[in-house]
Amino acid sequence: MYNKKFLEIGLFVGVHGIKGELKLKSYTQVPENIFLYEKLFIESFDHQIDLKFIRKTKQNIICKIENIKTRNDAEKLKGLKLFVTRDSLPKLKDDEFYQSDLLGFQIYNLKRESFGLIVSFNDFGGGLLAEVKNFDKTFYLPMGNKFLEKINFEKKEVILNLDINFIKG
């Protein structure tokens, strides 16, 4: 389903209980804001879904989708992405970006030394971190204004003001 008309804003990471509830990893800056969007879609579904908030956990949101009534039904959605139409999103300022637009971007430092590829984003309370994969290693790099130098959408790369030794040791 991914194309320029849609933006990935979440991922169903698991199920909760026996009544068809799902664990959702939200990519919105405030996780609960995912429920403010009216037009939500799941990859491989050809219709809009109705997503209901149940509660927030430490790292995910517990939610319910209309017509998903059992754990077995919910299991089928595990690993599927949640999308919103781009036209329903606010216009970005020059220094803003949608995290999902940077997935798969190469990440470099100012000396053009490669850290690896961005695979996801997380915020554990200390600011936005890019989860980066480089061969068999996975690690986190800070994405705050102090470190983020440039995003080049044409070349699919992010430049950080970080020494390569930040990940060694």
C-alpha cells in the first residue's frame, strides 16, 4: 500500500487478551494522536478501518478494530502497518519531517562515514532516537536538533553531527 498518497503511522506489534484487542506501536510524536485521524488504513486492506483507543502501555497502545472480535482474528493483523492519507496531515515546517519518510535512509556523519540504515524510530523519554542497522549490529542514534545536520530526500540520506566512535566501544 505504500505510496506518496499514504504515510505509515503505526505498526501492529501483537495482540492483547482474547477479545481481539491489538498492541499498536504509534509513530506519531504523541502516541495517542494516532486516534485523531479519521481515515486510517491497514496494508493489504482495501477499505478504511475504525480504530478505537483502549489504553496506553509503557511502549504501545492497546486498541480495537471494528469487526475484529477474537484473538485469532487479531493475530492475522500482527506485523501489518497502519497508514493515513497524506492529505489529512498538517503541512510541515522546513525543519520537520515524518519519521516514516526516513525509514531505509542511509545515515552518515559530517565526514561521510556511514553508520548504517534507519530501520525505525523510538523515544524512550530522552528524545527521538533512530534505530540503525549496520550489517549484524543494531544501535540507536540521537536525532535531536543538536545532532541533526541535514536530510537529503533525493539521495535518501541523513547527516548527523556525531563522531563515528559514538557507536564503537
